[in-house]
Amino acid sequence: MAAAGGGKEKIRGRAETPGPTEIRSDLLRTELLRAGAWLGLALLIGLCIVLIQPIMLIFAAIVMAAILDGGTRLLGRVLPIGRAWRLLIVCLSLAAFLIWTVMFAGSQIADQAATLQQVIMIQVERLAAWASEHGMGNFQLDAKTITENFAGTFGRVTAAVGSVVGALTSVVMILVLGIFIAIEPRLYERGVAWMLPMKSRENFYITTARMGFTLRRLMAGRLLGMVVEGIGTWLACLAVGIPMAALMGLLTGLLAFIPNIGAIVSGILLVLVGFSAGTDTGLWAIAIYFIVQTVDGYLIVPMVAKQTVDLAPALVLGAQILLGALLGLMGLFLADPIVAMIKVALEREAERNAGAAGTA
């Protein structure tokens, strides 16, 4: 029972006084709660920085799961079978394509890749010599210097996937985790929602549904662009006699996954290889590059943008520069889906705020 005065309380027959750890001031308790929230936020940010590599791998797995889920849904329009069987067909098709690429095209691409560095270095040295002759400075370039400067522009995640073993391990982890997520995505969605307050779960489900729709359409557009650019570049290079046509098509297709920067890098490589076979071939390489990029930029990208979020090119390029510098190659590859997910979340929040203001 509480005592009448003196700030004392009787507990089991003894008079007790408040200790130094007891907080009786509401103001002090509120401020401590605020300080604890800010401290927890700071610790969370620090933890994310330390664990940035696995976080990026997990997000890459989510992107892979969206690709597999999109293929499964698309296959369901023509095959009225269970989801598990459709997902199995998609996974087996992906595995068959990878095996075919390694077994039948791997040897040719490997031979071409062995000479690609020599061809590029010869062309770069020619450009450096031409610049020196025209008074633009004296450039001393070699493969080691270019490689070190290229690697130095990326963040700490690059070191984790920079080696062949690290890259293969990361790819395997992304594939396995993506398959597990694609098998039963609702299971993980409900698991995350269970940790949220009841009043926030409906908004969470709506937001994740829109994110999933956007991510599936965005990845479908990226894959379509990769196929069109890769096959188009390969066939065009074969037609005009540009060396290493298969490798140029493969690199162009892979780099098409990275908007803006990927097109620039693939174009530079294509033009350098083209001019290594002569001036006419180099001019054809320039023409092929502009034709392929025009088809992608004016047909594929607008078609995808109508079905998903229309991301401004400057916004995507800025995100690529920022995430590439902070997070390395993984950030560069995933900048586009990250920006798309952030935009969907912000649009949903703005919609909620507008609804709340309308009902007030």
C-alpha cells in the first residue's frame, strides 16, 4: 500500500524510497524514449552499412524471384497447370539455356574473350597516340592502370565479388535464394507483415503488391531489351564482318540490364572492336550501335514504361552513379529496381496522405 506522504512507499512492511534508476518525470521519460529511438535508428543504419553485402545479395535474390515469378505467371496464361509445375518449367528452361551457352557457345566466346583485351588495348593506345600528336597531353596507358582505375571507382561490395570464386558464389546464392522466394512468395510476405502492427498490415500488403507488379514488369522489359540488343548486335556484327560477333552480342545483351551506363560501355567496346578491323567496319559498328539503341530506346523502353513506373533517365543515371560509388557493381546493377521500388513506396504514401486529408 502507498504511504500518505514523504515520497515513501511501504512494501512488505518496510518503508521504501525511490531509487536513482526510477524515473518519475514524464518529461524525462519522454526524452529518454526519443533518445532511445534515435540511438536504435543509428545502430540500425550502422548495422546496414556493415551488412551491406548480404543485403544487396538478398535484394538481388528478390529481383531474381520477381523474374521467375513473372515467367511463371506468363506461362500460366497458356498452360493450365499448377504453379509449382510452371515454376519448375521456368527454372529448367533457365538451366538449359545456361548449359547450352556454356557447352556450345562457351568455347567460342572464351576464345574471343582472350583476344578482346588485346584488341581494346591496341585501340586505346592508338587513341592515346592520336591525342598526344594533337597536343592533348601525354597519356601512358596499360591494362593494369586501366583495371586499377576501373576497380577503384566502385565501392566495398566489389571486393566481395571481384574474384571468380566470389562472383560464382554470389550468383549461386542469388539463384538459390531467388528460387526459394519464388516458390511461395506469400509465405515471406505474411512473415514480414506479422511483425508489423495490425493497423499497418493492409497498407503493407497493398504496397508490396504494387512493388511486385512493378518489379515483374520492369524485369520483363529489361530481359526483352537484353534479348533484342544481344541477338540484334550478334546478327548485325556477323552480317558486316565485325570480329568477335558472338562476344559482342553477349556483352551487349548483358550490359543492357544496366540502363544508360550499360549502353555506353557496350557501344565503346563495339566501336573499338569494329575499328580494329578497318575504318569501314568501324563505321558499320557505329551504325549498328545507334540502330540497336534506337530500337531499344524508342520501342522497348516506352512500352515498358507504360506498364510500370516511368523513371526519368537523369534520375536513374544519378542513382547508378551514387549506388555504384557506394555499393560497387551490385549497386550499379540494382540501381534501377531500387529506384523503382522507392518510387512505388513514395507514391503509395502520397496516396495515403491524400486520402487522409480528404476524409479529415
